[in-house]
Amino acid sequence: MKRSFLFFALLMFSGVCRAEDGYRLWLRYNKIENAAMLHQYRSNISGIAAHEASATLMIAKKELQSALEHLLDAKIADQQEAGDKTVVLGTPQTSPVINRLLRSVNFNLGKEGYAILTKKNDGKKITMIAANTDIGVLYGTFAFLRLIQTFQSIDELSIVSVPKIQHRVLNHWDNLNRSVERGYAGISIWNWHTLPGYIDQRYIDYARANASIGINGTVLTNVNANSLVLTRPYLEKVKALADVFRPYGIQVYLTAKFNAPVEIGGLKTADPLNAEVKNWWAKKCDDIYELIPDFGGFLIKANSEGQPGPQGYGRTHADGANMFADVLAPHGGMVMWRAFVYDARVQKEEEHFSEGATGHSSDIAAEDRFKQAYDEFKPLDGKFRKNVLVQVKNGPIDFQPREPFSPLLGAMPQTNLALEFQLTQEYLGQGTHLVYEAPLFKECLNADTYIRGEGSTVAKVIDGSLQRSTITAIAGVANIGNDINWTAHPFGQANWYAFGRLAWNHDLSSEEIAEEWLKQTFTNDGQFVAKVKDIMMGSREAAVNYMTPLGLHHIMGTGHHYGPAPWVANAGRADWNPVYYHKADQTGLGFDRTATGSNALAQYAPRVQQQWGNRNTCDEKFILWFHHVPWNFRMKSGKTLWGELCDKYYAGAAAVRWMEQQWDGLRKYVDRQRFEQVRMLLKIQEKEAVWWRNACLLYFQTFSKQPIPGQNEPPRESLDDYKRLRFPLAPGINNVN
Ligand code: BDP
């Protein structure tokens, strides 16, 4: 009796005092335990002066005050006047002090930028968080809190920050029934059933979290769209969300189903050049803007994977996009038209999403899927309206662990291009693998397209500094669900965070972002931060190695994309099959995309072609993307392709073991709940890494006919064992919307 009571008490104690469920994300504001830092902060801050002239300024003030009270464990006074140690928040319109002092900033803060400056005001030291707009003040407030949460000095501040990209948008692939396509963190956070009457606290916390990293737009619904969301009852629900998000600077967008005029409008056609169709959409926009005056616009997936589009009516993507652009323009809205298209001839979603479909793959995809988006969009360069963005995935195929940058990113100088990343880890271990994606984002952002000579990075294409874009945007497919910690894996939060930070400033390094995130999310302890940063920084390369090293791609299980299935050859169309992508045979491995093969390489600038066109000089991390390489080809290491492939797979799985060991040594730095979560997830990741490694090597071995080098632990299961695995209920594939 006594013992069980003790045990219970112990549990309670550890639960109450040590557990953290991750809900607070990187906005924890725990009391600062470091005496020196606490002293510094307290000696710089005693009160706040802010004129709460708008909802946004009220939010900024409240956030700052309550955060500081927690962090500094002190009462932070409300001050009318800027006295000594006051933090002054505001714009030139709301604060005379700021009005006077902001003039010294020789920098255009624009609509969203902010300045955080230490100043003397009437002989008193103040910290000023200033901007031209209220939302700029809110961004500055979060930046100031980030400094404190990461133990930066605030003694002499002189910070000016302006976002490089205008629209920093999350794309939710959330269905109206709350399932989430490729979602691994529970169901959708949008509770359509209880909206608009019930405002879940989650909506507010979601907005806060996004504002804290500068995300200023959200597409609420799946790109595989449901027209219902455009009907009045749903628009009222959307309005309720938009009202919550507005003071946080977040605009709401919806996905528009191309044939909505037929589905919900009673028209016979959705032809974008038909006057009635255009009127229908114009009226729809009027209705939307009446409810939501700052509605952002539409994200549209058309003529792709079963989605209807203009080609169904003999029109082009430009015809389709421009029709929407014209009806949105009077309201100031914009269109994000997706370039994720590939041959639209066979389109049965049941086949796409069913596992291990029977029958043989048809030869439908006569042309390399790699080339199709470029082939369809490049001829349309210059034909899109000013308020259209063509939204391009980072790579030519589909969010693989590693892809070369999409050739479209260097091929449409007269079109606004938006870049789309995937935060949800569809191809990166889904909800269970620790994969920090910032290095993947950076690899793409830093890639040189050579569109205007050397240094024409993707980042510069997207931020408009290279081509005169009328609008700039970047999108991240959200990894957020209703799990208590939002992202299922505690480290999934880092990908959301990194996306926001890079969208604001793509010059930040992955390391800097990891460090910031770790300090705010866990602890400032240097030992912990250094060790976990190493884990994070190596994690993406580890995943590439145990899944798809050397440029392999799309060899995961059909439909659900969970786990390896390089043997699949019977999916509904040729380019849904792993065998289509790896092309393993007796001679070698990889997809010849040079002139002797599909010649997809020709879609890149000559300098890029040079870089990847020759298998002897091609960067080996991309080699199997572009070359069919003989099994005994000598790699730079001196090993054969087969030997190198084995090494990479083994190195990937070994890296996960190393990650586990590192994490195990960090128990004392982390609350029990999150420590255990990560520990258990790393165990799953290790098992899955070994599964990937073994299944892929055993399969490729049937072609290479060579042994796995002896120093490696041999696979315990047989290839058939792996082939027999089925996952009919794997998450993320519910496409009923
Ligand atoms: C793929 C996903 C699919 C999405 C599609 C898209 O497998 O579920 O609908 O991309 O981006 O990655 O439209």
C-alpha cells in the first residue's frame, strides 16, 4: 500500500514538475535560470510603454508583458511614459518617442520590418521596438523575446530586420472531414463542424506561433480540393478563422477546385474562357471578400493527379490561372497556380492511393516525368497576369529526400515563381523519423540556376532580386495536426520553425536556426545545444543514406509512401512505379537523363548541364538522378558503385544508432516526457533505417549479383520477407475530402 502510494507520488511529481507535452512549441518562456543573464535582462527592463491602438498592438504588448514576467520572474509595469529601462513598443503613429527616434534609422522598414534599438530618451535608457506598421511591431516583439530566450545580450541593441519574401505561406493539405493528406500528427486542427461558433484556443496559439516566425499566410484546405469549402456555410467558417488570424498578420487562402462552377454552381462547363464561368467566379469572389476583406486568394492544383483543369477544355494553364487572376484582381487577391503536373492522361485516384495494385504498369508515361512540368510551363513564361504566382516544388519529381532543384526555377524569368517545400515528412520518415529539413531547404535555396550568370541562386529567383517579380512567395506544406505537440515528432516542430525563419531571411544558416530553436524549445545549456545540433545537422544526410543514397529516388511503398518498395512494378501508370525511377538492371543502376537518355538535363542552363552531365564529374549525391551507372563503375572513393551504395546504406543506419546514443546521454537536460518520446521514436527510426537498408540492398543485389561487403552485419530477413509487408492503414492517405 505504502509502496504503491510512493510510486504514485513519484509519478505525479515527475509528471507535474518535469513533463512537457510540447504544446508551447518554441514559446515556452520558462524562468531564466542563468543568474548573469537574468541580471542583465532585469537591469534593462522594468516596464513597457505601448499605446494599444489596435488588436495587433494589444497582442504584442500582452505577449511581451506576460513573457517577460515569466522569463524574468518579475512584475513588468505598464508605463504611460518612457522612463528608465522601459521597452517602448509602437509605430510613429502610436508613439511620439518612436516617431522622434525612428528617424535615426537609415533603413526602409517597409510594411513588415522592425527595428529594435537601445536609445537614450531624455537621458534615460530605453529599448525601442519600432516599425511602420502594427504587424511589424508584433514581429519585432517576438524577435526581442527570441533574443532573451536564447540568452543574447540586450545591452546595446541595434537590430533592423525586413523579410526578403513577401508571402510566407503554410499550405495545409487538410480535408473538410478533418483527415489530412500526408498528415502524420493527428487530424486537422480546423474543426469545421464546430466553426464558426466555436473558436478553439488552438487557432489562436497557431496564429501566435506563426507570427512569432513571420509566417503571414495560410491555405486552409487540401490542394486536392473540395468545392464545398466555397459554399456559404463553409465560407462563414473560413471567415471565423480569418478573423482570429487577422491581428496576427495572417491572411487566409483557399484551394479552389477548378470545376466548382459545375459541382456547386450548376453550370455545364468550367471552361475558363466561358463568360458564365468567369461571372460565376467573379460573383464567388465578391461573396468571399464581403466576408473576408483581406482574403489572400486561391491556391490551385489543376490537371494533375485527377484534379480537373483548363486542359480539360482545351485551354492552357495560363488561361486557367489568368481567369482567376482577373476576378481576384479587383479585390487585391492573388493566384498560386501549382506547377506540380505530370501527364494527365490516366487519372484514377483509387489507383494512386491503393497499395500494391494488380495488373501491369501501363506505358502511359512515355515522357520522363522529370520533364513534364517544365514542358508544360516553360512555353507559358510571360503569359501569366501580374497577380499570378506559379508555385514550383523544390525538385522536379516530388519532395524526395534529395532532389536537384527543379529546372523550372531557372526557366521562367518573366513569371512570378513561388517555391514550395514540404514540411510534412511524406518521404522523410513521416511522423517517426528525426529529420531536420533546413539543410534540404538551404540546398535548394543556394543552388545556382545560372539563369543570369553565376550566382543566380534559387533564393534570388524567389525573393525577386534576380527577376523583376511583381509578387514574391514561398510555401511550406504544413506538418501540423491536432496532436498535443502539433507535429507528432517533437523535432517536427523544428521544420515548421525553420521554414518560417528561412522564409523571412534565407541567409540564415541551418546551424543558426537549429541553435535558436533548441535553446527556445529545450534549454540554453551549451553541452545540450552542441550535441543536439550535431544530431539535427546530420539527420537529413542520414535519411538520404538509409533511404535513397547517391541520387536514388521514389523507391518507397506505393500510395502510402511508407518504407521501401523498390521492387514495385505494377502501379497504375509507369511513373508511379519505383522501377521506373531506379532502372536497375544487370548492367547498372540509375536514370539516364543525359542526351543518350531522356535528356531532361537539357532543361537546365549549360553550366548546370556541365556540372551534372558527365558521370565522371557529376556530384555523386545526384549521380543516379542523371546517369545509368555500371555496377563496377569507379566512384571518387575508389570503390565500385555497388560498394559505395552498400557503404552509404550502412552509414545511414549507423548514423541513426549514433543519434540514439547521443540522445541517450542527454537525459539530464530534457524533461522526462519529451526525452522519452524522442528516445522511443529514435528506436523506431533505427529499426526502419535497417529495414530500408536491408530491403533496398537485397533487392539491388539481385541485379548487381555481388555480395554485401563482409564487415557489415548481414540482413536478417530475406527479400521476400520485406516484399510481403503490407500497410493498408498507413497514415496520411485518406483522400476522401
Ligand atoms: C504528392 C503527394 C500527394 C499530393 C501531391 C501534390 O503524394 O498526396 O496530392 O504530391 O503535391 O507528394 O499535389
